[in-house]
Amino acid sequence: MTVPSIRRALQLLPRWATTGIGSLPHTQLEMGLQMALQVDIPYLPQLPAGNPSELMIAAALDGLPGLSADEDGTCRVDLSVWQAGRTAFGASIEAALEGGGLISFEPSPRACRAWKPFLWEVENRKLAFAKVQIAGPATVQWVTKTSDGLPASEFAELDQQIFRLLLAKGMAMVKGLRKAGTTPILYLDEPGLYALDRRNPRHLVTLQELRVLALALRREGALVGLHCCSNTDWAAILDLGLDLVSLDVRLSLDALLEEREAFKRYLASGAGLSLGIIPTDLRSSFAVDELVDAVEVSLEATLGPRGFRELASRSLLTPACGLALRSVVDAERTFEELRHAQRALSRPQSSAPTSSLSLN
């Protein structure tokens, strides 16, 4: 599937389709999987409660020589062990990427118990779309430490192997979903991009890696999103060639809309937004209708009513972040609120004429 044709798949999404970011608090696989299947775009649930190897960084790096992970998900790479195994491991990555034998880089039961059951559900329910996620290179490379306590990004060969590993894992998930008969939506989970600084040459390399990763995944037939629940350099993110940008609405929507020229280019490409409209911070107090009103006001002020309606046809609604650190009851309430927001945003809008998807 060509890159332009996969972008057109956004137009087939339900209006303000709901999905999840990734993690859930369930300890029972069946219960977590059922919750993840009850949204418009079913998604692969990560279930790290009692299984820290399913935490974001540990799951993304599963299989890397010398990797160890603490109970809180902190990952370290023993450089001596990695040095001993890196050549053989790197050869296996390149052989998979070049020869198509990517099945060995699909999520293992250790890294994601739900992967195989999720594929079965996707195929047997004949789902049109299915969403998966993997930690992106910026967050993984900046957060993972070596045995010396330095960031993995300080070691060029390790840094590059991590990038190739993430590419192989992302490609493997996309191929697995396509084999199951669905259109994949893959989000790169990048909370670490709060630290992005384009004055740092290494960060410029990371942006290029994200651009390459997004293009490679789209060429394999996936819609590619990037999730950042922090504020970041939104202009840089909007220019990465993504299909969806996923953000915490209360924290970041207005900041993103301030990048008017970059947002204009982004919309002109046919891309959409993934709005994290329901806060996941338990300290937050909010009314869903007020959040919906704020989104409508911000987007209509930028796009006009018609542009707002057109953006709705290729945009998603999610919780602001993953829910692994919440209770099951909290997660259930969050998705009830998400459905409430969807109904509110789907009510009839003004039909006053305005230019289509333009920034005034």
C-alpha cells in the first residue's frame, strides 16, 4: 500500500472514533482485553500490573542483550553483556528487516500477554481498524541507562541498535495486523519529547529517526500516530509526516494550535488529530461538557465551523494517557466519560459557510 493511499484510510474512520492509549490496570488478561475491544478502534492492551516487563520501555526493548528492568520499569543495559551479543543480535534484526522474517520481533508473551489473543480477536471480529503502540526512539534512548548510569543515547552503536530494534518491532506488529485482515494504526509513545530541543544536534538526529520510522511504517500499510502527553516543540512534531498527533487536550491543544504555519501544513497533508480529551490525573476536577466546549471553541476559532467538521471526520478521541496506574473502576469511568465526550462532539454543528480547513 502506498503512502498516499494509507492516508486516505483516515476518511473511513467513524466520526470522533474512540480508542485507548495503551495500558490498562487489569491483572486478568481476559478482562483487560474485553475493555480494549469496547471502543470504536480496538487497541492492544498493555497490562503491567504485576508484570513490569509490560511497562513501556521494557516491552519496547524486550530481547536486547544485557537488558534488565526494575519493578518500576526503569531499564538498564549492561554494556559488557550487550557488547558480547550485539553483533549476532544486530544481524538478526537486519535479516528480519531485509528478508521479511519479522515474526520473531512480534511482542513476546513476556512483553505483551495480550498480543496473540488480540490478533485472534482482530481476525475473527473482522475489524476494519486496530490500534497498537510502541515506545518511540526519543523516549527509549533518552530514558534507558547503561550500567554506567549514562543515557543509552550517549553510545552511538547502542543508540542505533535500539532504533533498528524499534523499527523491527513496529514493522512486525504492522505485518501481523495486516495478516489478520485489518488496517493497522500504530502510535509511537513519546512522553520523553517534553525535553526536545532543536538546538541539540542529537535531538535533530532523533527527529530524523522519527521521520524515517513513520515513513517506513506507513509504507507497510499502517496509519502512524505519535502520542506525547507532555508539552513539546509541536512545530517539529507536526512536520514529521505523521497521520495522527496524539496529545493531552487540557495541557497541549492551545499550544499546538499556536504553531499556525506548521499546523496549516499538517492539515493540508490530510492528517488528523488524536485528542486526549479525558484527563487521567486523579487530582483533576473537570466536567466533560466543559472540556468539549473548550475543544470546540479552540478548534473553531482556528479552523472555522466547516473546517472543524472536516477535521472531526479524520480525528480520534482518547483518554489523555494510559491507565495502568489507575484502578479498574477508574478506567471504566474514564471510558464512560470518553463516550460522553463523543456524543457531545457529535451533536449538530453550525453550518455557517467558511473556507475548508484553513487557518484564518
